[in-house]
Amino acid sequence: MSNMTYNVNLTEKLKHYFGFDSFKGDQEAIIRALMSGENVFVLMPTGGGKSLCYQLPSLLMEGTAIVVSPLIALMKNQVDAVNGISEDGGLAHYLNSSLNKSAIQQVMDDVRQGKTKLLYVAPESLNKPENLEFFKSFKISFYAIDEAHCISEWGHDFRPEYRNLRPTIDKIGKAPVIALTATATDKVRTDIKKNLEIMDAREFKSSFNRPNLYYEVRPKTKDINKQIILFIRQHPGKSGIIYCLSRKTVEELAADLQANDIKAAPYHAGLDSATRSQTQDDFLMERIDVIVATIAFGMGIDKPDVRFVLHYDIPKSLEGYYQETGRAGRDGGEGICIAFYSYKDLRKLEKFMEGKPVAEQDIGKQLLQETAAYAESSLCRRKILLHYFGEDYPKDNCENCDNCLHPKEKIEAQEQLVVALEAILALKENFRQEYVIDFIKGRGTDDIVSHHHNELEEFGSGEDFNEKLWSPVIWQAIIAGYIKKDVESYGLLKVTAAGRRFVKSPHSFMVVMDTEFKDEYDDEEPQGSMAALDPELYDMLVSLRKQVAKRLGLAPYVIFFDASLEQMATMYPITLQELQNIQGIGVGKAKKYGAEFCALIRRHCEENGIERPEEFRVKTVAKKSMLKVKIIQSIDRQIALDDIATAQGLDFDELLDEIEAIVYSGTKLNIDYFLDDVMDEERIDDIFDYFMESDTDDLNTAIEELGGDYSDTDIRLVRIKFLSEVAN
């Protein structure tokens, strides 16, 4: 095989199949490496020509290439494009859930006959055990894993089914692997290679710098629409995209632009596909100038001359931001990228994350913090963006971002950097930025006191300096290479060798202060303890719960807990499947009571044009910790509760806390075997009846009501039985 590789004239083949005269960047080297049987890792920004890296070699090598891709729409486009280059159909096919039986049969026949060179598969289809025989029945030239960042929880689009690819490949049969992604943080890169077991892969990395893009961040104020209209008027007839977080904003802003004689159209997933394709065409054909779109909608628009991309709301991660701004200036001409930023939006996005599994919240928050730090920093925007993607930008002034064109005065921060480095070392390099800053400022937070760090001599060593200095000092020290943020371990701060040298012999270290964003954009936020984002919906859900409870003769909290309603009003679940992702709602509950609630939420979303958080791709509740699993198993085996407590090293109350948490998250537990041993039937019935009639499941209220006849433990035990039988 290999000698054929080196002799083949690839440029000629490129011209023959795709009509291009020459390769871009590393394309040729990538293809040669793959054809000679090596594993390859390709990092290339969107629009860099990734798909060619596997399309061309698949046509030249023996066998069929398997391309794993998560996006059904994209598969279809690519298959059509490849089939368009040959006379006979069947050169490329895709296998995913959208095909019926006979279509699947057709694909399998074409592949077995050796017609098909490229087979696109969804990860789920590859992993299906019933497909295993089929994949084993033909020669595989190589495996291409597109959008490989989906393997990593740190990528912006994690898909758990990507985790199983390697074991499946091993079952099917070995062949070289090429992993491709446009996402390049170090953490994601290592994750991909580890998981696919291609640590030996040849790496090809294209630069992420787009020198023609101008980056700016502006404070978001009440007159943002006015600002946008003025901006578009200054760039008449130019094409642009404006990204917003919610459909409602998309609709309203598009209407505002139209009212001001700007040729604009809205674009989001809630519009029917005919309207969307029409809008796309209008944009490509320049019948409209501006598209207002939701971030949720990955635009398949590859228009080379988009001249500006505006972010009405702050994006959820720098990666997302890079991808979206990357739609500007693909032709190498001017591209203006402006993001509008306010704290309030940041808080909104943080709210969205509540109720997700803790690890996921953790990652989400860190990604958001990175975005916020980018927005607030006065450093060169290019430097920050490229540093995030693991690339060093050598110039001090890029001359094409707001911070470089209007540089702020630098201040000497040698002393402060020494304080920060010593503090990180004193904390044994085991904490994140927020903790380190609290420690430097001398804030005795609960967390610091519990670690006894308030007793260290470095505690409060920076309290005499301006407190606003610390964030920029740490950030700029990261970029300068004195501190490293260890992403492997959730963003802990480590001191590099250069940082240790700096402590020993400090020299000048100039920093620029962060921009202060005043929160003047505080208009419609309702006050009070509104954990729910949508107070109107919350009230509607509460009254529906009341009706259902009355009809069934149950207490309202038995139907759904308050916390579950709050989450529903934040996450807008509209199917029973989605409802099960809400805290405290298991399968049983969703089936029993869920349909009316989903219908109400769906109606509310439609009437108010609400863009649901796209995170609602079906996710399961966080992996129950090992302890919870052990408790559930022990109860299933009818082991006495006091014995379970001893075995798990808990006191009895702690065990009851755990059991309550299990029952509140919607799992049924039968503890009758234990109750019958420790309490007589009448007493159990008595407490059970109390809960049946009560409006609340609050323990203190129950203790008051039931008087001194029952111990707290008795009440708790029966409450567990009640919640398990009636509420779950």
C-alpha cells in the first residue's frame, strides 16, 4: 500500500475529483500520512477544509472509509456533495436513525459490493451491536472521527456515545484513525487522543489566527438596539449576522431592524424549514443583508463575504464565540466582530445551569468565566483567544482589536505578582482562581476557614493593594507563562518554572486593569426569591398542580416538589423524556402526572416565542454517587437500616438524609421490612394518614402536629415510606 501512496500524484487527483488546483495548508501532508497507515490528529478552524482530508483519500484507498459524524443534516449535505462528483450513485452513503429498512438495505448492498467509498455513520449506529456483523463484512480503509471534540466533556458539544467509539472499532477491526476537530483547548486535545487510543498520532495544527477579523466588546446598555441600527447604517449594503440567545429577542430585533428600513430576517429553529431555506437563499443571493439568528442554530451558511458578526448576548464559551465570529470575512476581507456584554446576561446563563449534574455545572461555569474574563480584560483580544486555543500570539499589539487600538495605561505589578505566586505555592497549587484571590485579600470564607488557610502567614498578604488588581494580575501572568491553569484538574492554578524563578528574582511586570462594566442594564429583573427564570410560568405551574392535586385528592407536593416546578420554569421541558431530567421526577411520576404540565409549558413557549435552552438534549440525572447506589442495593436486599449505616460508616440520621435525597430525586424505595420490625402498624398508619392530609412534607411542621407521641426518627421513617409510595 505504502509505495502506491508516495507515488500517487495527489494534486492531479484533487483536480480530477474536486476541481481544485492546489491544496490548502497541511491538507496534502495529512492525506499522505493517513494513506501510509498512520493515525492522524487534525486541528483546523472551521472553514479550513477539514472534510477534504478524509474525502480524497477514501476515493483512492482500497475498501470503504467510515466517517463518524454527529450531525445528520451535515451528513446529508456531504454525501450529496461527494455523489455529485461521480456519475454512478452510491459512492457515498450515510447510516443513521433517519433511514427506513429498505434504504438501510440499499446502503448495505452498495457497501458489500464495493461501490461505496465513504460511509457516514452516526456514533449510535456504529455502536449498535446488531450492526456489528455488517461492519465486519467489508474492508475498512480508515476511520475518520469528525467533530472529535464531542468525546470530551470539555468540548462545547459533549456526546457520551462518542466515548464508546474505541471499544467498537476494536470489535470491528483495526484500521488507521483520523480525528478531526476545530476545537483546540489542550484538555480537549488530550481527551480525544486518550479516548481513541491514538497517543502516537501525527498532529497537524493550523493556526487559529484570523488576522482580518476585528474584535471588540461593548457594554450592553438599554439602547443596544439603537446602537446596532446605527452600526448597520454605517455599513450600508454589507452582509452581517447578529446572534441572540432567545427566539423572542431574535424576532423583536429583526422587527426593529425592518422598521428602520434594514433588510433583515429572523432565523431560528422554531421557524418551519421552508421559511428557513428561503431566508438562507435570500441571504446568499443578497436580497437581505442581515440575519438575526439564535446561537442554538448552527448556521449552515457558508457565505464568504459576511462583513460583521454581532453578539447581542454573551456566548456560553470562548469556543462558541470563536466559531460564531469565524463566519465573518471568510474571503480574507474585512470582518467586524462586536460582542455586547453585561453582568446580567452572565447571571442569566449561570441560572440556566442550575439543576444540571454538578460536574457539568462545574465545567459550564468555568467556560463562562473564561468568556467573562475575555470580555472584561484590557489585553489584546487576539492574544487571549489564541492562548485559549493553546497558541502563542507573539505580537504585543495586533492593531485590530479595541484594546490594541485604544490601549490602556499599564501599571507596575511586580510586587502583586510575587504575592500571587507565593499565595498559590502556600496553597500547595491546589485551588482555583476565586479561592486564591479570596486568600490574598484575607477573606475568611467558610471554605478557607475549613481548610485552616486563614492560619497561614501568606493569608491576607495582598489586602493593602487595590482589590480590582488581582484578577488581571493572575490572568496576565497566565498569558505571560508564570502561572498555568491546569485544566486537567478543573482549573487549579499552578506556578510554572518561570514563575518560580520570578519569585526568587522579581523584575518589572506591567499589567492593564480590567474594564469595569457597570451594571446599568438592570431593567426588568423581578426582585424577591425567584429561583425560576420565568415567574409567569411558575405561577401557572403552581395553579395547575393545585387543580391536579384537588382532582386526585392528594397533597400538591406529592405531585411535584416546589424545586421541580422551579426547574421546569427555568428549563421548559415539553416532552415526558425531558421532564425526567428535572430534579425529583422519575419515570413513574412523569408518566403519572407529566402530560398536562408538558402541554402547559409547550403552549406557554409558543405563545411567548421562548427559545428553550438547547441543553435539553436528553440527559440523565447525574450519576448517583457510589454511596447512594450501595444504599439502594442494601435496601433491595432488605438489610436492616442500622446495619447499613454501620457498614457505610454513617450515623443513623446521616443515613436517613441520604435515603431522603434518593426518594426526593424520584427513586422508589421499599423500607416496609424495617418499619414492621421497629414500629407497630397503628403508629405507622397514624403518621402516614397525617402526611396524606397535610399540605406540606415539612418535618418540623409534622413534629409540631403529631405532638410528643412520636420521635423525629419515627416521623422521618414513615415520611420516606409515604414519599416513596405516594409521591414517586
